[in-house]
Amino acid sequence: MSHLHDGYFTQGLDADPDLAAAIRGELARQQAGIELIASENIVSRLVLEAQGSVLTNKTVEGLPFARYYGGADFADAIEDLAIRRAARLFGCRFANVQPHSGSNANAGVFLGLIALGDTILAMDTAAGGHISHGHPATLTGRDYRILRYGVDRASECVDLDAVRALARAHRPRMIVAGGSAYPGALDFAGFRAVADEVGALLMVDMAHVAGLVATGLYPHPFPHAHVVTSTTYKSLRGARGGFVLWNDPALGDRIQSGIFPGVQGSVMLHAVAGKAACFGEALRPEFRAYNQAVLDNAQALAAGLAAQGLRLVSGGTASGLMLVDLTGIGTTGDVAAKALERAGLAVNKNLIPYDPRPPEAPSGLRLSANAGTTRGFGRAEFAVIAGWIGRIVRAPADADLAGRVRAEVEALCRAFPIYPGA
């Protein structure tokens, strides 16, 4: 006689009405609204099914074919597939696909390759850097000595001469290139020259541009970087999680042990399956067409915003990501983001370089063309979206305007449906 309650193996979400209502509400929100947040995208049905599979039941620790737990034959096959696909996609020799997030990937690399208390030179979050690169509120900010480089006040781009001066003065053990709100292209060869001059390791965090890198539409971190970290969502359009890439076998054991047991334990195998699925999708020819469309659409969005009289940080975008400076219209990022959400447009408030305002109420918005392009929007649709944004941010308290725009947003979304029949 079974000790399980009736329906344990047969009932789905309907067995938990409260949870079902929330998940279905989120589905409806995604279907009826436009996602412009740079750290989000829309995964395929394949990725959803791989990640929501019976792999949820399996626990493994260690690397493929050297596990601490038994019954891992299929687990090994799945993780090995993800590793081989990642290495092929980015043209490198080695990959670790276990990090639960990009932040875990970064923390694991730091722990594996440098000593606690060592100096790291990374982009300031105020200039577009990511908090996992040593923000004072994080473990990395606590456990290492963090130096920060910014951007040139006039160009709003990284000044490698300034990076070199900091590196010469402080001799960091590691230099980090990459951020979460940097619209331009980074000179990885230039960063490597600085790293070599001071005997530092170069780590590139390509989380926001991984899809563009994979398809040759953004500068490639290899062969310049000693190690590369990334997420598998954003421009890579896959399951949420992180991964690490490298070429030098001498770094392998240190990187692997930095991830496990350094910063995390068991592998989330269902997430690794989702990563394997997205790497496989990214190896298909149509993925390059998608990323080219992302860049084309981002340019259309940027041009439309500029036509609305909104200033773009550094003049535009080379990465599908852009920062909008609202200073000239007297609206703050937090107010604008809430108003846009009421109109069905999801964005996030963001600091701009040399922002006089606090992070909670900054001067800017961060936008991306990633998710809209996945949905099927083209340049014409993004030009319309730019017009909506321009109208809303100038009148954020106008509820009637928000309602009218929301109706137009929902009409556009119905013309480009996602997950039909779900």
C-alpha cells in the first residue's frame, strides 16, 4: 500500500490553486506586456521542458564521470553534452556549466584563482559594472581588496589609459572586464595588455553579450582572457544560470574547485539540461540571424528614443543594451519605470555615469532589444515602442495616457504571441 497521498504522481499545478494562480498570472503578464529589461529574455519550449524535467529529482556532486553519488550515467551524459556544446560555441578548450548564476561563476573564479584579500580591479557599478565584481554589499566586496575603474566623463566609455594607471599603481592580482550596464564594446586585447604589464589575470564577464560573442557580432574575449564567465540567459536566450570558460589546462583544477566545493554544492541538473538545450539552439545558423536582429532593433529603438529628445549614454549601443538619461526631462528612473510598467512596458531604473542621484531613484533607465526580438518584433515595432516610452516618461502621472498605451501594447503583443495554448 502506497504511503503517498492520492495523485502524488499524477496531479499537476491544479492541485495547488494559489501557486497555479500566481504562475498563470505571470504567464499572462509576459504574454500581454513587452519585456525591455536587459537581464531577461524569453526561452523556447525546448528549454522550458528540459529544465522542468525529472532531472529535478537527481542529485550529483563533482564533475561528470567522477561523481560522489551513484546513478549518474544520464546525469553525466547531460552535463558532458552541455560542456562540449559550450566549448564548441565559444571556441575554447574547457567549460564548467555548474554555476547556479553568473554571480556564483564570478565568486568561484575569484576563490579558485586568487587568494582572499588579493586586489581585484573591476568596473565601478556606478559606471556600469556588476555588483558581483566587488560591490561592498557582497561577499566578493568583503573578501577581496577592490579597486574600481570608471568611464571617461566626456565619452562615457572605458579609458584604458586610466585603467593602466590604476593597475600600475596598485598591481592587482586580477582585472575584470565587463559589466551589466555598459552599452559600448570593450577592448579585450587592450585589457590583456594592461594585465600582462602588471602580472594580473584577466577575467571577462560577458553575461550581457554572450549571444553576440557566440555569433561574431561583438569582440570575442578569447584569446585575450585567461578566464571568461557568463550567464546563459540575457542575449544567450536560455535557462537561468552561469558558466565558466578557459583554455589553459593549468587553471582547470583551481577553477573547478572554486565552483565546487568552493562556492556551491550539488549540481542543479535540471538547470544544466536547460543550458545544454540553449547551447544547442545557439549553435544553429538561425541564432546568428536572431542576434543580428537584436542589434538592428536596438539601433532602431535608440534612434527612436533620440528622436523623442532622450539622451543615450555614450551616444547609443554596440551591445543591444542602452542607458537612457532622463535628466533633461525632469523625471527620475524609479518614477519612469513604474509609469512604464503601468503601460505594459517592463524596464529597470539604472544609474548613469557620474549620476548625482542615488541608486534607489537614479537618473536613468536600462533597456534592451533581446526579449522583444525573440518575440518577433522588428525595427518598425521598436520604433513604435520608442514613441510610447517618450510619451510616458514625459507624463508619468498621466493615468489616461498609460491606459491608452497599455491597450496599444496589448494589441501589439497579440500580434506576436508567445507560448500559444499555454
